[in-house]
Amino acid sequence: MTPERAKLLGELLTELSQDARGFIPDEAWLPAQRAFALPYVEMAIVRRRPRSKIEILLTNRNDENWNGWHIPGGLWRTRQTLDECVASLVQTELNKDARVSLLAQGMWEKWHDHPYGMPISHVVLCLAQNVAETESMRWFDDVPDGMIEDNGHHVRFIRSALREAETLVW
């Protein structure tokens, strides 16, 4: 990279870091994912039903990138606190009436086998209120058939979250 291009990159990254939304334009999104390990929050939303196992809420995705059940989540924007990120993701990933509160910090995992980059997933355990089950959003007490193909990351996230939830008092 020439000194001129390095300076331009520095200016563009400074501009990006000053965007209050932490927004990365579509044209830069794929290159950014390949250049940086971006943080994601995976919301392991759990509930304990009377006289039954702990359950986890999964959503079903069917788009050009992923197809199947997974833990709802998304990008942790630059200027967001963890609580702000979770609140934002609830609005985009669940329904507008849903309310989620953090139960535990969960685990971290850096993906070295992601097709677009090397995201860092922060799996947080959450409790939810006002979550209506739908065809594409359901409660499970174990890993279901039809998981997204992600080299087992979400399967590990689910199993870890269910194990951790068993140890917590709530």
C-alpha cells in the first residue's frame, strides 16, 4: 500500500469511527469483514418452564448467506454498550413487543472458518418477555434438526448456553 493510499484509508476509517450509528456502507461491508475481526452478539435467550427443561429461543433464517435455525444476533456496533446492542437486536431479530434482559455474559468465540471474515461472537444469556412463538421463531430444549451450516458454531453456542443456564439461579 502506498503512503497516499494508507493516508486515505486512515481518513476513511476515522470518518467511519465518527459515525454515531457505527454504519459500514454496503460497498465496504464485505472488505471490512475480511480485514477486521468484527464483534457480534449472539442472544442465547432462555426460559425455564415449570416441570420441564430449560429452553432456548432460536430463529430460522433463509437468505443468500444462511439457511436454518440459529441463535438470533448481529453486529455489535462501535459506539454501543452491550445493553444497547441487545436492545437494538431485539427490535430487529424478534418482535417489537419483546423485552430482553441480560442474565449472564456467556462465552466468546472467534471464528477462523467463517466464509466472509473472522467474526468474534459474544454469546450472552438473556431472559425474554413478550416473545410470541412463530413459524420462524421457536423454543427448543436441545439442538434441533435443520441448523444453519456454520461448522458447528451455533450448535456449540446452544449447548454451552443450556449448560450455563442450568447452573444459574434465576
